[in-house]
Amino acid sequence: MPLEDAKARIASQMPSDRKISLADIVLNNDGTVEELYYQVNSIVTDVFRKRGWIHRWFLSPIGVVALGLVGVLTASKCFVS
């Protein structure tokens, strides 16, 4: 992708602070993998506590791993100089 196209694509995105204000759950990917794992674990624990047993069935270990990977992929930042 040409540099100008990449810059235009980044510029057309909604600002991060607006995305965060609309989100139910935010994963901060500025730290280590261990910190991200702790965040995902805390979120899943909180969902289980608030939503009850039915979400334990829907959020299988595979679902939790997928949630973590999606968070890693979508929360990473792209800088173009």
C-alpha cells in the first residue's frame, strides 16, 4: 500500500478516545503480554460474576483465547512516519 493511502486510511478512522468512550470493554495493549493476559482474565472473571453461569458456557477457553487475540490485533497501534 502506498504511504499516502496508508496515511489517508489512518486519518479516516474514528479517534481512539471516541472509540474508548463507546466501548463496553477496553483492552490496553501498551504493556507486556502478561499485562494483557491479566486484563483479559480480569474481564472474563468480571463477566462471569455479573452475567452468571450461562456465560461460562458461551465463553469457552477457545473463546477467551480468541478474545485475547482480537484485543491484541485491534488494539495495536500503527505509526507512519
